[in-house]
Amino acid sequence: MRFSESDACYVTTELGRAPQGVVGVASRNREGQPAVIINLPLIQQGEKWLPFPTLYWLVDPSLNAKIADIERTGGVGEIERALMASQDLMQAHRADNVFYAMARWAVLNDREKQAANDLGLHPILEASGIGGVANHDAVKCLHAQYAFHLARHEVGTTVGKLMHQRYGL
């Protein structure tokens, strides 16, 4: 979905700063405001290129607050234990990480891909998972996990579904 000027104003207000490298809106909340934005995984600042591993960024303030509470009370560990307890869930979670990495690489244009190659960032951008994790068995950030879940609309993600079941999101 297109990232409009009014979307930019809303996101700037919610983040407390102007967003950089936003290429679209992946999901909107009930009020039609951006809930998840899509970021370029490689941002040019002057002559310098900087990696940004978070392709999908959760900007919805209500969800951010709820997920912060879940993380604060041990939610990351609880989700990781649930994944480790089930081969099927872990396999699906690994597949989610691979899909995320492929989506991150695919959003780059040819010039950005060349910059990533020149800087030696191609392996990191193409292989690291949700939120930039190198270990696809791990869960780094529930905010990044849930943003990806919302971005996948009908399909969702393994961790996002677990968060729905356990925390009623």
C-alpha cells in the first residue's frame, strides 16, 4: 500500500521523529492509520549506506504498548519455549524467517542490491531473519515478529499466531 503524506505525518507523530526509508504501508489499523510500515533494508545517508534489518515496523501505539508489556513479563522466552516444544512450530518459524529474509532482499532495487554487494552486506540482508536474527530458531523482538504477522495478512506467521492464542492480540 502507498505511504501517503498523511501517513507520514501520523507515523512521525507516533515515532516522535520523521521515518526514513519507508516504502509503503503493510497493514492499517481499524481507523485506517498505518499499523505496520515497510522500510528499506538499506538506507543511503549522504554517501554512506546503512543496513536496517527491520523490514516491517510496528507503529500502532496500542499494539506497541501491549507487546512491550508481553516482552517485559517474559513473553519472548515463553514463545521460544513453545517453538522448541514442537518440531512443526519450529519448522514453520524457520520458514517464516527465510520468507522474511527473501522479502527483505526483494524490496531492494538494483542500485541498492549493488551497494549491498559492494559493502559485503548481501549475505546478512539475504540470510538474517525477522528483526535481523542470525539464528532462525530464536525470537529477538515480539514487535518485529508481530509486525511481520500483520504484514502477511491472511497467512500470518507462526509467532504471530502464538501471540494471538496466548495474549489475545
